Amino acid sequence: MGACRCAVAEAALALAMLFLAGLLRGFSGFGFAIAAMPLLSLLRPPAEVAPVVLLLQAAISMQGLRGAWGAADWPSLRWMLPGAVMATPFGLAALALLPPAPVRLVIAALVLATVAVLARGFRLAGSASPRAALGVGALAGLCNGLAAMPGPPVIAYYLAAPLRAGAGRAAMIVLFLFTSLAGLVPLALLGRLGLESLVLAGLGVAPVWGGSALGAALYARSPEARYRRVALWMLAATGVAAAARVFLGGA
């Protein structure tokens, strides 16, 4: 009976975390995986969490794909996509080999580094060269395989690039769909996309969409400065939580 109650409590907490991750995405327009991965990693090893996050990321990205496809910044995206897809298997291999604690620390470092870049308001002087865009995509692929989080380098690039906000936001929607699929296909072929992951992802769809809808409503009522400040604080909190899990709660 006690074990059953613990399992139910853990599942409820996981769904609440997914709601918060959806809230962040709806409010800021990005960051679902950046929030969901460290939060869920507080409950389970990252290797078990990654398939769930990838499934939900794919579902979220699929909804906005039609409008994003035509609005995306393709000069950068056509180089980022192959880099991200090709590098994802290498990140997955590292995830399978590394123990949970170092992976949690990598997750925390990626999140906090992204927050630091965005908080400083860093801007690029011009668009990235094809080689640089390919490098950003490859880094995103490594992050995708290792932590189901392709977002940090991509978000940092598109917020710093001299592009219309809509073009960068649309490019991220397209890229995150393909990075999710690039991570899910190898996991499925290796038999690591189990029934438990599918069930949790299915249960997580409703709280993710509920959180996203609430976040979008809050964004519509918030001034730009407040929206950016709150989003950065929420991201920072998830990174600190992931690091604290290692130092205070063991591996």
C-alpha cells in the first residue's frame, strides 16, 4: 500500500512539473524541455526522463508546424537541421554511458548558461555563417541526445541574431520537432522507448497544454519587460533545482 501511494504521489508530482513546463512555454514561447528535463530529473534518472520529454516536445512542436514552416528563417535553419540530426546519436550514446549525477550537472549548467546569455542581452552583429549555423545545430544535437534539451544553444542564437522575432521563433518550432524525432527514432530502434514512457507522455499531454494555455493568457496581459524577467527567473530556478538534486539528494 505504501509503495502504491508513493507511485501515485510521484506521478502526480511529475504531471504538476509538466504543467509548470507547459506554463513556461506558453508564457515565454520557448523552454519546455529546458524546464521539464531538470524538473523530472529530480524524480527519475535522466535516461528515463529523456524519452518522455522528447515525445511531448514533438507533440507540442507538431501543433504549430504549419504556420512556422513558412515563417522560419531558413538560411540558418537549413544548416542547423543537419547538424542537429547528425549529432543527436552521439549525445544519446553519452547519455547511455554516463551515470545520472554528471548528466544532471550538465543539464543544470546548460540551463544556467542560457539564462546568463539571455540576461546580459547579448546580440550578434550579423547572421551566422553556414559553418557557424552548422556548429550551433551540432551543439543542439549533442544537448538533445544527452539531455533531451536542444534549446539552450538554439535559443541563445535566435534571441541574439538580428532577425525578426517571428522568424526566430518559427525556426525554433521547426528545429525542435526534428530534433525530437531525431532522438526518438534511435531510442525506438534500441528498445528504450518503453510502455511506461508512452503512458506518462500520454498522461502529460493534458497538463502541458493546460499550462501552455495559462501561460499564453498571462503573457497577453504582461508587459515585455516583465515577461522576459519572469521567464528568466523560472529557467534559473529549474537549473538550480537540477544541481541541488546532485549535491543535496545524491545521484
